Amino acid sequence: MRKLTMLAVVCTFLFSGVYAGGYQVGLHGQKQIGMGLVGTSLTFDASSMFYNPGGLSFMKPSYSFALGVSPIRSFTVFRKNAPSDYTASTDNPLGTPFYFYGAAKINDRLSAGVAVNTPYGNSLSWGKDWDGRYLIQDLSLKAIFFQPTLSYKINDYIGIGAGFVFATGTFELSKALPVTGANGDGSVSLNGSTSAMGFNAGVLLHPSDKLDIGIDYRSKITMDVTGADAKFTVPATLGGNFPADNKVSVALPLPSNLDFGASYKATDKLLLAISLNYVFWSVYDSLIFDFETNTPALPDSKNPRLYKNKMIFRIGGEYTVNDKLALRAGGYYDPSPVNDMYFSPETPSLNNIGLTAGLSFKPVEKLSIDLSFLYLMGMEADKNYTPDNFGGTYKSRIYIPGFGLTYNF
Amino acid sequence: MLLVAVSCEPKLDEFVPSSGSADFSKYVSLGNSLTAGYADGALYTSGQSYSYANLIAAQMKKAGGGEFVQPVVTNEDGLLAGKLKLEISTNCLGVSSLGPIPAGGTPTGYPAALAPVGYAVNNFGVPGAKSYHLVAPGYGNPAGLLAIPPTANPYFVRFASSPTTSVLADAFAAQPTFFSLWIGNNDVLGYSTSGGMGDVITAPSLFTLALNGIVAQMTSAGAKGVIANVPNVTSVPFFTTIPYNGLVLTEQAQVDALNAAYGNGLLGISFQLGQNPFVISDPSAPNGIGRRQLKQGEFVLLTLPQDSLRCAGWGSQKPIPGQYILDENEVAAVNVATTAFNQVISDLASANGLALVDVNSFLVNAKSGLVYDGIRFGLTYVTGGVFSLDGIHLTPRGNAIVANEFIKAINSKYNASVPLVNVGDYPGIVFP
């Protein structure tokens, strides 16, 4: 354990992301992160707007503000299918998911607020020269969600809530092209941005003082990027086949989520919680690059993904030491949504086991300093992207410290 | 700090190369131009470095293999022959397009080309060699170059240990623990690449005798090895690039004029709008005029001067000379020989416990396309990426693909774990 703690501390501060399955990110509240990312049935503060808007009306303070950031340091290693002695590892830039929540009780029953966070993203770099460079070199997906939210407590036992989601996103992708010129490989880089809309709705049931049950649904949002820049660098004589300043349209679906959670106050000091998160990943059927100018060498490119719907199991607990200190721990199992036949190094999402710890310290009654740590183990597996005949063994380790503040009054 | 950083990364077990029941400490390769690393119509420095034999040797080195020395040509422009490059050129119609043209430069000519390399080599690939050449004494004797027909080969003269030695004798004298043998291509190709003229297909009995002799000698001191067979000509772009019906007529006036010139169909020669079979020279054509149209299954060689087709009326008003054609009888003879040679090779492999690389089947399957690490290959000329600009020899990536087929066969036969090469580490055809 001490070794693990040391590793966590050291690796974190070396600083650098892929975390939850696929390109979904589950880092939206330091308290929830500390408890295995369980959140659906918890009513800590304004962060309920993301985890379950139905729970917002159950928060105790009149005003609640929370902000936080979770820098992600991720490492994925790769060994090519045997017989090969080729290995590679990612040198991922630091991913920085963040959140900001502000909510207020309008009256005893109605609460309102706004949430800003980053539920989806991916940033990875395999380098320019690695062996999978014709599949992917660098990728960055970033999405920021703005969610104005209303929550209504019907009675002491049931609260409902919903938020409208406005999402903005950017993507950048670069890969090598297998055409050889005097200076080596050709290359293509794509980048674009877009915005889209969706919603988040939930119900919180509070049948007794000890038990909370939450159900939350977050809608699918399709990020349709049209007219993104597609820059090709190829030998001059192939310029006609790969117009230098082409445009591309691409649609990336952000899957819907159905979450169920329950939490139980075992004692005055001990809170236990579980949740089941069902992610509708099957919407990610294929990644299609629709180029504005097609040529015989540059048709639109349809890349199968065939993701599968997956259930994530989470468990966590919180122990309130005293008025100033609460400790948390948790864990979860997040199976890979990626189809075994179509596992691309662009999103090397493995079966993940997450271990979490966290604490909150209240120097004064209204302010809470929230810290968390998530250690994510991507379990070693042999995977292939069959259309490109590229595969091998992947394994990943991800270190995510989280820092947050909550101000309630 | 580095140690700390490494510990953050997850670890995967390392791949452990092994030689299995083989011993790669001294590997020698025997063969022809393919083994030598000939490419783009020439033997030149970088092309040699990408020879499949050199690539295999580098991988064997990870499994106990030793140094692999090639008779290096210290001229990137070529030895004797100059190489081709891809460049935009203007044809006789004034149309510019991308195609192979002589790369120029200054290839090493006679007599410098014959200068002995002065060291012992591991790669006994000799451009132009046929099966029986490998066992022929004096094949490296410069005096034999002047004989008619020549009894020596300038490429072997460079590294033959003596004027009287043979390729086989030198290869055996290197005391290999492991050898590769890929020979036989020229036994049919020499015939085919000359359009069946000026060369003959090696008699199966002679081929059998030569190969038995080579394998018997090479295995006599306990060496293990791998042997590869001969691809069918229909897998090679040298034969498949120009279609038999590549005469495209776009104007009715052309069609009418040609039909009139050939007796309006009475001679069995007729034309229509669109694609038409080329007219070739065939002294035994049944119409008695020594010309006929090509049939499906017959091949036009890549060496055919394209401007003669475009501007000199070849293939329509004038027949294409037979030296550029592999006609149906010749194709049949080549197929029979290829099948016979490959049977000999496969029998020898089983009788001597050698690994067998079925290059023939591999290329037949490769016609529908190959994909390695996101790189797509085919057997088409230039765009396919496997064959170099001469349409017969391999690109560096083509050599890597072939090297991997050898390695797979070796691993399988000898229960070895020689790592494959990364195809993407090597250049494809270079576009300007």
C-alpha cells in the first residue's frame, strides 16, 4: 500500500488522457471521485447537477459553489503481435478535466443552477514515427458542457430535476499517410470545432433518512463537425490526389448514460454507496471522414468502431471523522466498450479497474477543500484493429489527482 | 528521475527471440537478383541494404545470429545497369505524366564493376543466376565473360573466391549453420522476360539436378535452411501491367480505317470503339499475314516502348514484335515449368526437413490486396507498393513483406521465435 501511495504521488507530480471507457470522462466532483465515482444517489452539493439533477433540490445549503480540476497523467504501452519485438508507449499530454458548479435554492422546493464541465475528451500522442502512425499519431478531443439546471422537490421523499446541455467541442487528429516522398511519409492533420445540444434528467428518491436512491439519464449528443480543416502533406506529384487545403466533416457521438445509484447511511459517520452506470456506446458504430473534395486516392473513409453498450459497477464509502474531516474510498470496474476486432490505438480503452481515495477538509464551516486520487489500471489485453491489420498487447496506467473547493452557505 | 518515470509506465513482458532448433550464428543466402537486393532495374547501395536476406539476417541477429556481410556496391546510381526513378516526363504526344524514367547518374561500368570486393560475404545472391549457374565452376571467372555465350557472371566475379569456384562452393565454404535458397525465377523468367526469345526455359531434369546438388551440399555439414519457390508470372507486374486489350480507340474514323486496312474482318482482325486487343507479330498466324490480335491470357511485357504504341502505330497499324509478347504457347510452357520447379522445391524441402516459403501461393493471394499496419499493398505496378519500378524486383517494403514470409516459415519449421520486421520501417516507392 505504501508503495502504491508513493507511486501515486511520484507519478502524479511528473505530470500528463484516457480514463473512463472510450472517451468518456467521469471526473465531475472530488467527493464523488473519492468514492469510486459514485454520484447518482449522493446529494453533497451543487455537483448533483451533473450526477443527478433530481438530487439538487435535496442539497442542504441555500447556496453552493464547487470547482475543481483533475489533471490526468496517463500511460499506455503497446507490444506488437508476436512474433515481434516492437514496443511503443504513449507520451500523452496532460489532460485537464475541470468542473464548475453554482446552485441556489430559490425556495424550499425549487433549486436552480448552472454546471460547466468536461464529460468527454481524449488526448493522446503515440508520436510521429511509431509503427501505428498510419492509424494515429496524435489525437485531441475536448468537449465543454454548459448545463443550466432546475430541480424540484415534490415532497420529502422525491425530487426531480433536469438540465439543458449546450456542448462545445474541438478535435485535432494527425496521422501519417503511406505515401513515400523525398522527405519520407506523407501526413494529414484534421482540426475543427462544433457545438451541439442535449439534456440531463434525474430523479432522487429519499424513502428514509438512511437511504437515497437515484436514477439519472444523460442524453446522447452528436458532435457534428462540418467543414473542418483537412491539411495534407504529400509529394508534389500526388498533390492532385490529396488537395492540400481540403475540408472534412465528421460526426462523433457522445453516448447517452443511464445511471442507477443507492446510498445508505450505515452509521452516523459511515456512508456507503453503489451505482450502476449503463453507457449506450453502441451509437459509436463507425467513424466517418467525409471529405469535401474526393479523388480516386481520397474517397470518404468509413472506419468501423462497433462499440458495445457497457455497464460500469461502482462502489464507495465516506467516513466522517469529525466536523472538519471526511475520508473517502472506492473502486469500480469499467469494461471496455471497444469491439475486439476494431480496437484502434486512437482510443486504447481497456477493461479498467479504478481505485479511489479522497478527503475533504473544512478549515471553516462553509469552505471545504476536496482532494481525490484515482488510480486506474487498464488491464493487459491482446487487441487488433483488423481493417488495418494492426494489433498487439496493450496495457495502461492512469494517475489522476483531483483538487477542488466547495463553498456552501 | 528517469527510473521514477519508467516505474509509472506499466510494463509488458518482453518478447524473447529464440532460434528454436535452428542455429543462426552463420547465415548465408543463395539466390539471384531478388536475393542480391536488385531493385528499380539495378543493383545499388541502398537497394542492397534492403535485400530480404539482409533484413532476415538483422532479425536473426536478435536470436543468436551473427554478422551478415553483403558484397556492397558502393554506388547509389548502380552497378553496370543504371536504375529507374519515378518522374514526370513528356511523351511523344506532348502529354506529361508520372512514370519510370532512367535515373541517370553514373553507374559503375567495366572494368571497375569487376573489381573484387576483397572480403568474404554471406549474401550469395547473384543477379541473373539460374539454378544451374549456382553449381557452375568458373561462374566468377572474368575470362568467362567474354565467352560466347558467356560462362561467367560479372556480379559473381566481384566476390568469387577464385576464378574456378562456384557460387555453391563459396557458400558452402563459408560454413553456414543456416542457409536460404531462392532460385528458379530466372529459369523461367529469363525466358519470359525476353518474350520467349533468346533464352530457353531450364529443363526440369537440369533444374532438379542443380537443386538436389545445392541442397545436398548445403545440408551436408548439418546446416538447416529455408527454401522458397517460384512465383507465377501472372503475379508479376512486368507481365500484368499492359493489358492484352490495351489498344483504346476513341474515334469511329480510326476504327474504320484499321478495319479497312485489315480486310474488314477477313483476316480475323477487327476493331471497335473502346478497348481492342493489340496486333502482334506471329509468323504462324493462321491468316498467313504473320500478324494477329492478342488473346486474353497472353501478356505484353513492361519493356515495350510506350511511345511506339502511342505514336508509331505499334499494336494497330504495325504489329508489336514478338520479343515484347508472351503468347499463349509461351505462357503454357512457363506455367508447366513453374509448376514442375515448385514441385521439385517442395519435395526437396520435405525430404531435407527445410522450411518452405510458398511465395507463389502468397503472391496469388496477395492479388486481392495486403494490409500491414495500415499500409495497403497490391501487386499492381507502382501503386501496389510491393514491386519496384522494374516490375520484377521488390521495393524495400516488398522485401520486408517477403522477409516476413521467410521468417514465418523458419519460425514454424524450427520452432523458433525470430521477430518479424516492421514493414513500415522501410521506404515505399518514392514519389517526387
